[in-house]
Amino acid sequence: MKKHIPLLSFFLFSSLAFAQSKIDSTKGLKDYYQSYFPIGVAVSPQLLKSADANLILQQFNSMTPENVMKPGPIHPAEDKYNWAPADEIVDYAQANHLKVRGHTLCWHQQTGDWFFKDASGNPVSKDVLLKRLKDHITNVVTRYKGKIYAWDVVNEAIADDSTKFLRDTQWYKTCGEDFITKAFEYAHEADPDAQLFYNDYNSERPEKVERIYRLLKKLVDAKVPIHGVGLQGHWSIFEPKESELRNAIEKFSSLGLKVQITELDVSVYKWEKNDRALKPGEVGVFTAELEQKQIEKYKMAFKVFREYKNVITGITFWNLSDKYTWLDYYPVRGRKNFPLLFDVNLKPKKVFWEVVKF
């Protein structure tokens, strides 16, 4: 007996096939979004030396050093800078005409203890700590002046505890809020043309939006040289809601600041705060159901990004593909989270085609 395809199903199938036929598989993310914003990726020097780097050049037009420009790696001792790894990334970008985002100038993690202690191991004064901060920022920013278009100046200064404002770090204990203001001033003095960002995570959760906004408004009102806010975008299939993402973008941009998504990935697992090892029998499996939920989250996000292209000036993915991501090691060591647009073989996942289909 001959089966008849329902008319509605036929039209849906035909429309899908037509839409897919309009996608140019020779183009990369950077090409599809050429009239919107740069599309970047976090990299290491080792990645740039591998065959995987071909995917970077095909897909992206911006890069962020994943680790080597953080204070600890690039400035391990007061009288010592480790320039070589960062130089490799900047030189590669220059040679291949990619933009570079600098990450990060001031952070409470991956920062050497020497910043905060004197020769006897005692805490230094506010004046000494700010002098060290100025020397660090001035030397790093000056070295890459004209080669790095934007910097994450201060990273994650808002407290995790929703009842508090700023994180109780050694920076804050010694300098109060002044370390934030001074960091932006020092960076601007070193490169007046660089775009300067405050960068943080969970920056779409309503209560944290309010505290980040409070900090940004204080900086803007004080005429501190800040130009934008980085929403890290370490998300999952469970969050953020579209309304939360829109609210964050609108709230921050209302201050006259640009917005960038600086560390984008979408895990198929809920966020866990504490580092832990893989439990027996616990493995990451990328099921069809999880894949569909990830597709829906990415589609929603990029639809919103495109709508706000007047204030969004960059999207950066945190790592290249599911082959390696920082989520392989944190918060659950050994578990695959499958958070990116390319699979473990560097092939585009279904979600990739949905992100470029508009």
C-alpha cells in the first residue's frame, strides 16, 4: 500500500531542506557573522603549533590567550616576566590578521603570592600593592600596545555570596575598591586606544546582574576609563533564560558600555561549584536529547546576540572543540561536557549549522 506524506509534513521537510541548502559549508563562523561582530576562540601556544590550528584560521577572526597572559604565568616574580608564550600568540595573530583580546590584568586567582607580601612574608601596604599593580599593568599593556585591541582589566571582583558586594580577596583587603579603579586607569595610561572591560561569570543571574551593574555604574559615574563588560558565558543547557540574557545586555549597555561574550561554552551538565573527581561509573555521554537541548540554548543565544549587534562587539568561545576544553578538568575532572560547536574530531556538530542558519 502506497503511503502518502501529509501535506504539512511535506512542506516542513521541503522548507528545512531548502534552508540547509542555503548554508555555505565553505564559510566559517567569522564569515557568517562578518557584519555582526568578531568571533573569537581561546587558545594556547601549543594549540597554534598543532594541525588543529587550521580550524582556527578557517572559523575565527579573534583570539584570547587562555592562560599565558594571566598575572601568575606572565609575571611569576617581581623581577621576572615570562613573555615567550604570550608573544607566540600575539605574533601568530599578527601574522594571520586576527584580533587579540588580552586576558587578564588583575585577578584574585593565578596571581603570584609575591604581589601581596614583602621579603619577610608579611602583607605589603596599599601603596606598595598598587605600585606593583601599576608596574605589572604598565609593562604588560605597553608590550602589546597596538596589537591587543581589548583587555579584560579586572576579572571576577563580585562576590559569589549574593549577600555581599565585592569578593573578599587580598586585593580588596589591602586596597578596598581602589584597586579596580586604579587597574583601569593604569591600563588606559599604558594604551589609550585599547578597549577596557570588566569581566565576570554568572553575569545573567538576576541578583548578580544587580551587583555587577552597581559596580559598573560607580565606575562610569566616576569617569573611570571603562568601555565594556564581558559576560563570560560559561553556560549550560539549563541557563540562562532568554529573558535573563536580554535583561543583562540591556542593563549593562544602558550605562553606555559595550558588551562582549568572552568565554562562551554551553555544557550539557548543571554547573557545580566545587572541583571534584569523576565518580565510579560517571561518564559524559552526548545523547540525542542533550544535543537537542544544547542546540536550543545556542540558537536562542545567537538570536539574541544578533538582535543586540549594536552593543555586542565580540563573541569568544572558550576553547576550540570538544576534543579539549577546560571543563574536562573542572569542576568534574575527567567528565566530558561537550560544550562547543565542534566535536572531538573537530567536525561541525549539528549545533554549528543551527548557529549559522539565519
